[in-house]
Amino acid sequence: MERLSSPAKLMIVSDLDYTMVDHHDPENISLLRFNALWESSYRHDSLLVFSTGRSPTLYKQLRKEKPMLTPDITIMSVGTEITYGNLMVPDGGWEEILNQKWDRNIVVEETSKFPELTLQSETEQRPHKVSFYVDKSKAQDVTKKLSELLTKQGLDVKIIYSGGMDLDILPQGAGKGQALAYLLKKFKAEGKLPTNTLVCGDSGNDAELFSIPDVYGVMVSNAQEELLLWHAENAKDNPKIIHAKERCASGIIQAIGHFGLGPNTSPRDETDLSGFEKGNLSPSGEVVRFYLLHEIWRRGEIENSENYVTSLEAVCQLPGIFIHPSGVEQSFRECISALKGNHGDQQGKQYRVWVDQVFPTKIGSDTWLVKFQKWEMHGEEQQSCLCSAVLVAKDANGSDGWTWLHLHQTWSSVAGAKDHLTWLL
Ligand code: GLC
Ligand code: MG
């Protein structure tokens, strides 16, 4: 990753379904806690890698449904597709490696002889992945027979059973673990091996992640039987792997704390958010807290008090300029007075705000330019805008808080600009 000029402080490699994303948590509390922690303390010097069984189609769908961050690297289709950055540029070198002893047509032909196997949807059939559903009781037997048959045909495949129902057939060199090993090798060659790597998972296709040497690992509390069984048989005595007490993304935060990998208090867990103008925040931390306050103000979760308004006035330097995504220019004073009238207007609604890809750059002795993406979720709908803010430290290192000098926001897409009247700040 060219973005970082030195080794990442922490690289998190996380599965998505039931690890980063909890489908049993309609409020997405643990995911939002993780997001706030990542953006305030890790984004600028660490790497976020999502490693999912989903194809690009289903991955993009999940991103539309859930308040997810943008990862630096996306590994999809059970470690058979690696892409980089926002634009998801594919790693061609990886695709080539996977062609060894792989012939998709033979796999399709041989598997058609098994009535126990039901083909998954077309989107999940990929160049280096053929996927089925199979009943739990038949999985072991089918795997064994298939593996013998395909070996006889000269192929070298890997068969993975996950979630008590999914059966994936991949080239032997593929899989989430191999994809991670490939990335680590690349980083090492560039002299940028991350200082710490933490892998996170819940099901069978994640097992390989935990067998990569030197990485920390967390099996979230809700991990599937097949992963726990794999761990009991293969990695029981490895002190670098824990079975978390907490579910999904909260289990990841727990592991960060357990292994001492860095800060592990999410800004969403701070009790005194309104004291946000004070103390020891990095510019990224200030951006996270500013928008978090905005969310709880509109959700009516903080008191409608003059204190808050005064504290907001104290951080917004007059005559600071605020540019609304619609292009309208306002003074901070006008903008604050608009906000005053909106206390609790999102009460009882599914309204959330989070920031993504927060990148601070120092542009003066006490001045920072912070670029980030701001997301808002109203029920099922998500909108984002690109922002840049100029923050000035009240004292030399920001320990006395920050002043917002300028805030410029632009809709990320034309669709986003369409009649989004509830968007205030
Ligand atoms: C995801 C994929 C599916 C795969 C499963 C387990 O659900 O969509 O194709 O079988 O992960 O790896
Ligand atoms: Mg999972």
C-alpha cells in the first residue's frame, strides 16, 4: 500500500458476516463502535483489510445495507480475489498464481454427479471458486469423495465447509489464509511488514487465517462450531488466539485491548462527549467526536442545553466558513443556530452519522487539514459526502482542544444531492 510510507502499526484482517457485521444487531452498535475507534486512532497509520466469502456483487450489496468503513484492501470470494483501495483495483499477480492446477470446467462437471450438492446463486460462482449448499450431515462424506475424484483428474483443490451449509471449492493455493500470506510476503519485500496483525473470524473459511505464523487472532464470541472445533484440534495452545467474550466487532475491540495492540476505547463509549472541546484529542479524534455529538444531538440523546451550544461556538472560530454539500456558504454562527432548532428531530428514528477515511495532514505549526468522508444513515438509506476541514490547535499539541476554521463538504454522488433536506451539518 503506497498510502503508508512506513510499516502499518496495526493491520486488521477481518471477516464480514457475523464478525465485523452483526446481522442480529439492527442498530449496528458494535460496528459503529469499531468505526469510531478505527477512524480516531488507527486509520492514519494502520491498515484495514476485509476478507469475505462474498463475491464483489454481494460485498457491494452489504456495504449499501450496513454502516461499513472503506477498507484499504478487500479480499473477496474466499481469498480468491484481492483488490486495493477505494477503486478496488485487482491484484493480477494473485489471479495468475491461482491458475495453477485449476480447471473450473472439470470441477463443475465432477460436482454435477453429486445430488447432495445444490449450486449457489450465479453471482457467487467466480473464476476461482465454485460454491454449493450441502446439508451438515452429508458435508464430510461429500468432501472426501469429491477431493479424491478431483485429485484423480489432476487438479489440486481446496474444499471448505462454512456456516454449517456452504461448500466452496477453490484452487489449493487460494483461501483467506493464503491470500493473507501473499499480502504479508508483499509487504515484507517492500520493507513494510505491519508491526502487528490481528485476524478476526467466526466460521470455517476463517480457520486458515488463524494458522498464519505470528499473527494475533480473535474468534468472536458467536463463532460457529466448525471454527471452534478446528481451533480445539489445531491451535489450542496458541496464546495469540482468543475466543472473545463479546460478539462481532465488539469482540475485535476486546482483542485489541487483550493483546495490547493500541487504544481500545471507542469514542462512542465516552460518557462525557459534550466535553469534547477539551483534552488530548488528535485531529482525527476531534472529527470523530464532532460528528458523534451531532448524531446524539439530533437523536435527542443529550440534553438540549446552552452548554452544548456554547461549547460548539467555542470550537467554531468566527468568522469560520461552512460550505453545505448543496454549495451554499454559511457562517458557523448561522449553521449553529440552525442546529439549535434540530435538537431531537431524529428521536426514535434510525439515524446515524459516522466518518470514514479520516486523513489528517499537518499544514502549519498548529494547523491541520483533515480530509474525510461523512456518512449519514436514515433508516435504510445511506448518503455520503467528501469533506475537508481546517483545524487549529488551541495550544501547541492540541491538548487544550481544537478550533474549526473551515469546513467544506461536497456530495459524493449526484444522487446524494437529490432532495436531502434533513442534512444539516
Ligand atoms: C459467502 C459467499 C458464499 C460462500 C460462503 C462461505 O456467503 O457468498 O458463496 O460459500 O461465504 O465461504
Ligand atoms: Mg463470517
